Amino acid sequence: MVFAYKGITREGKKVSDRIEAPSLEDAKRRLQSRGIYYEKVYASSESILARIERLRTPQLPTKILSNFSRNLSIYLKAGIPIIQAVRLLKNDTDHARLRDFLIAVETMIAEGQSFYTSLESQKVIVLPSFFKQSVKVAEENGLLELVLLELADFLKQQERIAKQISKAMTYPLFIIILASLMVGVMLTVIVPKITEIFTQMDKALPPLTQFVIDAGDFLGGNWLWVLILLIIAISSFSYAKRTFAPFGYRVDAFMLRMPLIGRLIKTSELARFSFISSMLLRSGVPFVHTAKLSANIIDSAPIKAKISQAAIYVVEGKKFSQSLHKAGFDFDRSFVQAIALGEETSQLPQMLENLAQLYNEENKDKTDTFLGLLEPMLIVVVGIIMGVIVAAMLLPIFSLNVGAS
């Protein structure tokens, strides 16, 4: 919990801030240990927007976490103590969740805990495992400011890739939404008015025309239920994928088998694995731990399972390239060959960094190719749907002309 307080320091300076503690008594005890004579200590009140923000997600946006890591690295490189650096960041942020996170970290550091222990113990946000483990190793080896800067670069790169994909998907999504609205208007408004003329003449409509009319009547009378069922289906699929491991594994395996999308997923996952592994190895983390930690950032279940199994074989004394072969890693042979070359030349961290750059460049090219193909495909699909509707409207006219002649 977060408590607000007002008080006076030992130097006689008035202070008002917030502090994280499990209970009110713990908050008072922590203030006393920091030499603050409190006047008021009470549960912190928040705006409605801040409360919604806290309930929405226990994670920080990638951009904010990247900025936090970079700014903290800059302060540490300037010779500022860790607790003072955290305090400066806390006073300089307007983000509610980040501020509470920094309050919790500052409180624990003030009690004598290490930065890693403070990150591990706080319950305000959920930090990625690789982030915390990188901080732990860096803190033990005196490389905290360097590793924090590399983490910031990695997170910024992930944010940039996500933005590129999001921006590139704007136009296809616009086409899908516009086409859906057009089809909906035609089926529920225009089609019934046109076909009413023919039904009044008591003429049998062509099968295609009747099908379009029935589809319009169904959507017009049940659009709300269709929307609800669609939302339920998507939510159920997402929940089942996250909750039931076998189902999620099959879905991920199916995605990997798709011609272009599968390659995009492979390159994206291997790029992240390579970058984090390179950083951890250069920070002094043993390769056994590196493989396990890096596997945790992989989202695709089949790739994650193979790499995790290979990490077990590494514990038994095998090289990582041999372990990948034994685990049945068949997603990318060039990846295994590059790992083997890095092991033979004792340049594995550099090889992994090169692989990360290579995969990121390849992923960007293939993403551009995929989106370039997606736009004309969507236009063709929309054209076919509109063409079927127009044909359904013209068929009765042709049948009337044929009957009149």
C-alpha cells in the first residue's frame, strides 16, 4: 500500500511525500527509521483516472521502462548514489504507477536493501525476469550503469519495432473497418429498398439475390448478438491460449508453419533471444543461466520449449549448439551453425549480437513485404464482396428484362 505523509526531518525541514508499506504501522516505523517526525500518515487518495490506470495492468509500458533504465544509468554514471538517483526520478515523473514503483524501491534501498532486492521485493509492477536478473548480475560486478543503458537500448528497440508494425497496420485496419461499414450499410439499408420493388411484383428472386437479402435481414435484426458472440469468441480464444498450455502450443505451432508469418515470428523471437543472451554473457552471467533467462522472453511456445530443453542439456556439459541439435531445434539451421561458430572461436557474445542485428534487419524487410502484400489482398477481398452484392442486385433486373422480351 502507498501512504501519504507530512512531517519534519531531523534538520527541521518540512516534507510531504508518499511511502510504500504493507500497513500503516509499518509506514510509521519506516518514517521513524529515516529520521522523519511525521505529523500525518494516511492512505494515499488517488484520482479516478489514476485508479483505472492501476487496475488496468501491472506492467509498465516498454517506453517508460526504457526511459527509467536510461535515466537511472545517466545518474549513476554521473556519480549520484542509487537512492538519490531513484529519488530524483520519482520527483520528476507524473506517471502514477511509475511513481509508486519508485517510492517502493526508494523505501527499500533506504532500509539497506540492494537495488536488485528492491526490484524483486516491490509489488507495484511486474518487471521482466531478464531485466531483474541483468540488474542482479550487473550490481554484483559493478556494471550497473552500463547494463542499465544496454537494457534501455533493447527496450527502446522493441518499442520501435512495435510502433513500426502498429503504424504499418493502420491502413489495412482502416480498409477492414471501412469495408465492414460499407457492407453493413448495403445489406441492412440499400439492399432491402432495392429488392422491395421486386418482391412487390411477386417474382421469384435468383438464389444469390435471396441469399444476400437473407444475410442483410439476419445482420439487421441480430447485429448486437453477432457483435457479442464475436467478442466472446475472441476473448475465449485469447484466454484459452494464455491459460491452457497445450492449446497455446498448438496455436503457436500452427502460426510458425504459415508461409510468411511463421518466418516473421521466428526472426523476431530469435532476435530477442540473441540480444538478451549477448548482453547477459557480456555481463558475466554463466551460459546455463543465460539460456534459461533468455528463453523466458520468448513468446512462441514451440521455440521456447526447444531452447529451454537445450539449456537443460547445457547443464549436463554439452555445448549449446549440440544441445540445440539434441533438443530438435529445427526452426533455423543458420542460427545453430552461427552458435557453433561462436563457440569454436570463443566469440559467442559477439556472434549473438550480430545475429540479433541480422534478424532485426530481416524482420523489418519481411514485415514491409507482408504489409505490402496485405493491402492489395484486402482490396481484392473487399472488391469481391462488393461485386457479389452488386451482382445480386442486378440479377433480378436481368431476369425481368429476359421475361419481358
